[in-house]
Amino acid sequence: KFIKKGGKMSKAVVFGSFVVDLMARSPHLPVPGETVKGSYFKMGPGGKGFNQCVAAHKAGAEVTMVTKLGRDAFGKVATDTMDRLNMPKDNLLFSDTEDTGIALILVDENTAQNEIIIVPCALNTITDEEVKGTEKLLSDAEYVLLQLEVNQDANEKIVKLAKKHNCKVIVNTAPYSPISEEFLSDVYMVTPNEVEAREITGVEVKDLESCNKAANFFKEKGVEIVVITLGEMGAYVSVKEKSAIISPYKVKAVDTTGAGDAFNGALLAALTEGKDIFEAVKFANAGAALSVQKYGTTPSMPDRREIEDFILEQNKK
Ligand code: RIB
């Protein structure tokens, strides 16, 4: 089941962020100047890159994490988590001067909506040398998945190196920050959410027609596959002349933080097995639907068995 049609399951790399998430839940999100008494606090592993890598790993992918940590207690949260999950740590980078990044996450316990501030710290200091150090890893991988939480010049160099080795680049354009046309021209697949799609393309995505318009923006720059996550509407996919919106699984969300990461990680895992993009997106929708039913980010990523059982259960309905 885990084997790619006609051959071996391919390898993947996630190049991106690890931060420690400091998460508080409260009856409503504070407005500027307001102090709100919270009901729950949790500190734990997070960062879009790390969440996505854990999601892909738990979904069955052979995936390696490249991220940059400080030599501090928060960095140990990453290494302890990787030990617990049996993930390879050989490609972790360390800063001798900067701290491990953090994110402050506020979750509204009634609506499950969130607000996040991320402070990248060490993640802003990935050097050319450190990027070069990933060359062997990229040459062995079919996919590398990036986000926009590290210094963008490092992402730009990774894209060039990946291209040299025919490693396909997937960019989850989160959180929104400006990206160049040149960067996009070497990207195989983008996975913005609806807000990022609007910010990058200028198109308000709300239905198939507007999604097609936004997808054309990316395709004109050279991107082959466009996936736009649309929250409660599901996910849009466009490849060659074919496009569709794949409906989501309907579940009761308690915390939507990290849902996009669960989606991207499961998507990556499905692609390394050779699933076509429409099947992969259905699998990713299931990953996201499971993650929103649990609190937290990295800890809410489902494993393979949970995803498969969930899909079987949903198909009976
Ligand atoms: O996507 C959720 C993640 O975004 C959190 O884990 C937080 O660290 C921020 O990077």
C-alpha cells in the first residue's frame, strides 16, 4: 500500500521552520489594549515546516527535516520530539548566537479561530554554506517542501539546487510574504490558502472560476500544479487543463491551527507514494480534518492508520 506504482516510494525533504509554540485558549481573542483571561495553555513543538514534516512522517513518508535551531531549551523540544517520533536528526542546523524561534498562538475557544505571531530568530540566519550542505539530500529526493518562515534567500537557493538535481519543489506560501517571479519559475507546485492566493495573485478566490484565474497567474510564471486550500469549501486543484474543487470532510473543529500543515504534510506523503494529485488532495483533506479535531499543532498531526480509518468511515456515509 505504501509502495509507489511501478517502483519504490520516493524520498522527500522539508526545508523550513521549527519554533516552539506557546498556545493559549480564551473565550474570545483580545482586541488591541485588552487583557483576556485564558482557559488553557500549552507549550510544544510547532513551526509550519516542522508540523508539515511530522505530518508527512506520521502519514508514512520517508522524509527528512532541515531546520535551524538555537542551542537552548527550546531547540531541545525539537530534538526530543524527533527522538520520540523516530525521525532522522542528521540535517538539523544550529546557531551559536541566535535563539530557537517561537510562536505566540491565541485560539478562540468558541470559534476555533486563531491569531499567531512568529519570531523566527535562528530561522532567519540560514547561510549559503548551510544550503549547500543539503545538496546530497536533495539529489536523493523526489520532492522538497518549503514554506515562507525562513530567510527567503535560503529558499531561493534551495530552489536552484533542487532544480539542478531534478527534485520537485513544492511551496506552501505561508505565511504570506512577497516572492519573486524568478523564484516561482522554478517551482513545481504551490499550495497557498485563500488569503495567500489573493495576496499573491490579486484574485479573490471563492469559486472554480476565480480559482482558475488565480491558478493561471502561477502557471504563467512556470508553476505546473496549483492547489489552493479553501477552508470550509475544501481544496482547489489545477493541473494542465484539468481543475476541480475537492470537497472537505465535515467535522467539528476545536482548533484549526496547523490544519494547513496537516494538509501539506499528508499531501507530500501521498505524492511520494505516487498518488495522482486529485487522490493526494483527498488524502490531504482527511489529514486536515483529523488535525482540527485536536488541540495544538505538531501534536495534532494524525498518523497513517487514523487517516485510513477516517477515510473508510467517511466513505461509508
Ligand atoms: O501553521 C501553524 C504554525 O504556524 C504554528 O505551529 C506556528 O508555529 C506558526 O508557525
